[in-house]
Amino acid sequence: MASNIAGVVLLVCTFMALQAMAADAYYDNNGGGGGDDSVTMQMFEEWMAKFGKTYKCHGEKEHRFAVFRDNVRFIRSYRPEATYDSAVRINQFADLTNGEFVATYTGVKPPPPATHPHPHPEEAPRPVDPIWMPCCIDWRFKGAVTGVKDQGACGSCWAFAAVAAIEGLTQIRTGKLTPLSEQELVDCDTGSSGCAGGHTDRAFELVAAKGGITAESEYRYEGYRGRCRADDALFNHVARQPVTAYVDASGPAFQFYGSGVFPGPRGMAAPKPNHAVTLVGYCQDGASGKKYWIAKNSWGKTWGQQGYILLEKDVLQPYGTCGLAVSPFYPTV
């Protein structure tokens, strides 16, 4: 048995050594590595001592050094956009690929949204039993329709139609009728054009991807397209108490976050939450003027700013930075 285990360890170490050799060859052929490898190796040895890292064999150490070198290259080449001061730095995760980091240090499984109001094209319509099908139906008298609203001089009928359908479905599923925010769709649905017209089906997709929509009482209708205030409801809760939020912690910039206001990935693609943090406050950077959330992480004090990350607040993305506005939770006593 012992000889079999030793054989497996030898094979793993040999494989890692070959990977490291392949990485060395790649960098040598592409103008990387070379002269600064001795400096990087010294950094690696100091990093190992600082974080108490040890490896089973020389092959594994060579492999981890190759990963460390890749990460150092990323950190050295990282440049935030001109108006941001976020920075990345070497931390305890520097010998892990981003795939290994995400697989090991993220793992939250957000609950599915309470309702999915958008139709699924791949699903066949549910048949209605003609035995109980009423000859007439009026959802107003079943408590599933809110009062008539006024869109004003704004071509936002698409948002009002979508919200009315979501309000009705929510009441049917939960028994509670809550007026919801058309203004959130007008401001935040980048697949539509606000008061210049829009798409109800895309509004459904946004609400489903975001995991819900804000109540009308917290995001009032204005009749014009303004700044997307995806963070506003969250702001009200964090002002009262710490709040749990799911975030997408994928990507090496999050892995090696060191300081400054973190803008998250660029683009409007929906994030894929895989980690949980606690929002313990918010403020504004005096130099850059950037507003930010103060998020407490659980990766020790050597990560980020003594274990915290500053996530940009009041962003255009309807999901919030790294998706933090999608599924906030807080305890009640």
C-alpha cells in the first residue's frame, strides 16, 4: 500500500515538473522569463517563508513557481482604468491558478430567484384542464392587479406592462400584492431605450437574471430615464445593519485585490455569484470621488485591505459591482 502511494506521488511530481518545464520553454520562446527568473524565485522563496508554504516534492515546487511567476506577471501588468485607483498585489493565493482559486475559495450556492417571470421558449405551454377552466376570468377581482398607473409623457409602456405581469404573478405565487418599480426598468434595462421605447421580453430577462425587482416605494417613477440606482435599496439596508451579499469572485483581479476602490469586471454581462461577503458600510474616496461599499471577506487579513475589499457603489450595471445587488440578505430579530 505504501509503495502504491509513493508511486502516485512520484507520478504527480513528475507531471508537475513537466508542466513547469513546458511553462519555462514557453516564456523563453516568447521573450519572457530569462534574466528575471532568479529575482522571481527569490520572491517565491520569501513568499513561501511568509505564508508557511511547503510542497511534497521538487516537481510540485517547480510547478507552483511557474504559477507564481504567471501571477506576478499579471500583477505587474495590471492597470486599472484611468479614473480608478484599485490595485492588486501578491497574497497567500499567489501559487494558485485562477481556476484553482475559484474552485477552492468560492462555493456559495445562491437560492434560485423566487419567481422567473419570463417565459422559457424551450418549455411547452402548460395545458389547462377544460373541466375547471372558467368561462370568464378577471384577475382584478382575485387581487392580482395593482391600481392603474400613469406613464406620463414617456414611452415606457413596455416597462409598465412587464411590471404589471410580474406583480400579478408574484401575488398568485405568494398571496401578497406589492407595487413594483417601472422606473428601475426604465433606468437599468440596457436592452431597451427608456422613454424611447423598449422590449417587455428583455425586461423579464433582466428581472430574472437580477433575481427580482425593487418595490415602487423604494424606487419611485420619474417619467424620464435617469441613472440606474441598482444599489439604492441595498443602501437603505446597509444604513441600518450589516448585510450579506453574493458576489462573483472569479478573475485574478479579485483574487489578488490589494487596495483601492474595485470596479469589478467591465461590461454589462450578468455576473455569476460564487462567493459570499458581508457589506459592513459605505463611504466615498476623497481623492477620486468614487463611492464604495466596505465588504468584509473571509480569506484572512493578508488578503485585500486587512481582509476587506472596497467595491464600487452607484454603478451603471443593474447587478451592482460583481453582482452584489442581486441577492442581498440580512437577519431580523
